[in-house]
Amino acid sequence: MSSNPHLSPHKGKLLVLTPGMGAVATTFIAGVEAVRKGHALPFGSLSQMQTIRLGARSENRSPLIRDFLDLPPLEDLEFGGWDVFPDDAYEAAERAKVLQSSTLDPLKDFLHTVKPMAAAFDRQYVKRLDGPNVKKAANKKELAEALRDDIRKRLEETGASRAVMIWCGSTEIYLRPAACHESIEAFEKGLVENDPAISPSQLYAYAAIMEGVPYANGAPNLSADCTALEELAVERGVPIAGKDFKTGQTLMKTILAPGMKSRMIGIRGWYSTNILGNRDGEVLDDADSFKAKEVTKSGVLDTILQPEIYPDLYKDLCHVVKINYYPPRGDEKEGWDNIDIFGWLGYPMQIKVNFLCRDSILAAPIVLDLALFLDLAGRAGQKGIQEWLSFYFKSPHVQMGHVQEHDLFIQHFRLKNTLRVLGGEEPLTHLAENYDLSENAEVV
Ligand SMILES: NC(=O)c1ccc[n+]([C@@H]2O[C@H](COP(=O)([O-])OP(=O)(O)OC[C@H]3O[C@@H](n4cnc5c(N)ncnc54)[C@H](O)[C@@H]3O)[C@@H](O)[C@H]2O)c1
């Protein structure tokens, strides 16, 4: 167990709040319950399944991350959420069609108990969506206060000692930071004046931070990614992270591109297209919502490949990303990548990737890890943007002036070293002093 004296111990229960109770959120909630009941294993979750090496290899200390750090066991998780539709977690999971009835039916009683609170929602920001379970208020300030009330009530109902919030709501339209995002005062004024530049996801982020609840954004919309909320998070001592869960095609991209670059293989073009038939796909069929997604998906290659340093290899790379809404596929997305590469003496080659993935199956363990690691960060006194959680995001939220890191392997290295430090251990450098060169010691 961790030896960090600054880490306050986990006590009581942790409430995981999800604005949005659609495919991702219900796959996460049902999955946690299935694991608790011993029906399945939490594949895809580092917090549950990965080990962490501590000290020199010869010390033979490689505990599970969840044993090394004082993380809440899954039994100590409680759930709460908001949605525009009144369906409880069972009904919403059935509708999302990610999990089969053989998985869901044994969890039915439990899932019926997780009912969505009324959403802070406005169609202006998600045009393809309309539902009845929506709050009414005079202005955005009142809506934010109602969300804060919801957080307190749900904490009381569940008896949880603290909460984290992970945005699992739809992708909102693409918004750029406006004047109301420049300071806490301007933002609070904007709330009272119903500034159209403040989207519903920002109301949730604001409510969470005001309540001391760590917040992560699983969608590409602006949300906490603005000066006002970043400052508020620092002021209130709350960790925040984002944006857009790294699943599917972008996950593949951030695995393959660093590999090509490490071998100095050139890339002339990368064409990515997807078919997707769930509600997320329907929302993304709207050009303004797709714009938000396109921006987070497109930035990935440039930062990994560094064309400014390697112009011969990556300058003028043609990168095209398409998402096509195709209802028969539901959540079982299919992605095609055509990658035009070149090697020795410029001779061309091609790579074709055909990824038949299940988006929410890849996203659910991310929600779990983010919930546990953000709670850990909060208990360790971390506040503001948590760049070490970049591993989980398509478009990592970073401090102003910092460059986003997209390389999955660098992100993973950083994540684990931060966990080591949070647990009171030395970070790993892979330098010689990490190895015990004595006879019989294994050297890697
Ligand atoms: N599925 C993935 O693997 C994946 C990967 C990366 C990012 N994301 C993002 O995660 C989010 C959730 O994905 P999903 O597949 O679960 O989508 P979904 O459409 O199944 O669920 C989203 C839910 O959010 C609700 N919602 C929208 N606005 C809301 C608001 N203001 N308040 C409360 N509820 C609101 C909708 O009614 C819907 O039920 C999307 O933004 C998606 O782009 C998903």
C-alpha cells in the first residue's frame, strides 16, 4: 500500500456522477456491477488489472496498481447521473444495445435503481436530440445551482463521502472560448446573463468544481477547457481532465504512428473513415457537432510525428477523417484506415487497418480509471489540469502554452510514473541505477 504521507486515505464510498446516461455510462455502470458480482473481469482497466513495477527489477516488487495505491474497491462505488431521457440505467443500456441481455438481465434490479436526474440541456447545443427530462430555470446560474443541489442530494442518498464527475453526455456543437470564458468573474456574469457561449456541459463542470468534485470530460466539447474553469479548479483545489475518450480509430492511430516514427518510416497520407450507428453517431451526423469531433481527432498525428522537426518524413501529410452515421451498425463501429507510408530510398508501401470495434466497450474502462485516478489526485491535493491523464484522451487538456502529448507510450510512461510518485515511490527512469547488476539479478 502507498507510503505517501500527503495522500488522504480512502474512507467511505465514492459517488461516480455521469452527466449523460447513454451507451458509455450504462456500459460502465453495468460493467462495474457485473465485475462486483463475479460475472466478468474488468478487461481494459489499468486500475484493476495492470501491475506497476516499483524500484529495481531485482526487488521483485510489481503489485497491482489497485493494491499499490489506496484506490476504492469497486464495492465502494455508487452511481448517479443526469439525462435528457427518463430511462433508468437498465432501460438505457437496453436501448444502447451494447451489452447483451445475458449480461444485463442478472443486473436488472440494480440497474433499475440508477435513475437519471433531470438534465441541464438546451437543443441549441445538441441539435439532433430532444427529450422530456430537462430542468427549467430562469437562467444558467439557476441551472448550475440546481446541478449543485443534485450533487449534494445524491451524496446524501447514497451515503457517499465524496464524488467525481465524468461527462458522458453527447458531443455539443463546436464552440470557441469567448469573453465569458476568460475569468471566473466573467463566467459567473455570463451565467446570470444567459450568455450563449456557455454550453450545458460547462454548467456541469462549473457545478462539479464548485462542489469540490473532480471533473473529466469524455467528449470533445469545450467544457472545463477554458481559463475561467481552469482557474476555478485551482482556486477550489479540484483536479480536472479532458477531452474526448481515446477509443477506436484514434487509439489505433496513437499506437501505430509512434511506431512508424520510432523507425523513421515516412508517411504521405492517412485516410480514416468510420461507420457508426449509435446515438453518438446520430449526434455527430450534425455538422456542428462533427466539427468538435473533427478537431480533436485531427490534431493527433501532427504532435506525434513532429513534421517541423522531420519535414522529409512528415511534411504535407494528407490526413482525412470521416464519420458516417449508419444505423444498422449500432455501437459496433467499423473503421478503415489507409496509410501511405514510405521507407528506404522513398519506396512506397501501404498499411490497411480494418478495426471492428465496440466503442463503448473500449470507453467504459476509461470511465472507471478516470473516476478512481481523479479521486486519488484529489486526495493527494492535486488541483487544476491533470496532464498525466492524457493517456485516456483524444485531445488532452493541457496548461496554456504546453504541447499536447499524443504518443500512447509516452502517455503511459507518464501515467505510471505519476502513480508511482502519488504512491510515495521513486519514478522509473530506465537508467542503469534502476538495475541491480549483482549476480543472478535479472537485467532488462
Ligand atoms: N463511445 C465511445 O467510445 C466514445 C469515445 C469517445 C468519446 N465519446 C463521447 O462520449 C459521449 C457519450 O457517448 P455515448 O456513446 O454514450 O453517447 P450516447 O448518445 O449513447 O449517450 C449520451 C447521452 O447524453 C445525453 N445528454 C446529452 N446532453 C445532455 C445534457 N446536457 N445533460 C444530460 N444528458 C445529456 C443524451 O440524452 C444521451 O443519452 C459522447 O459525447 C461521445 O462523443 C464516446
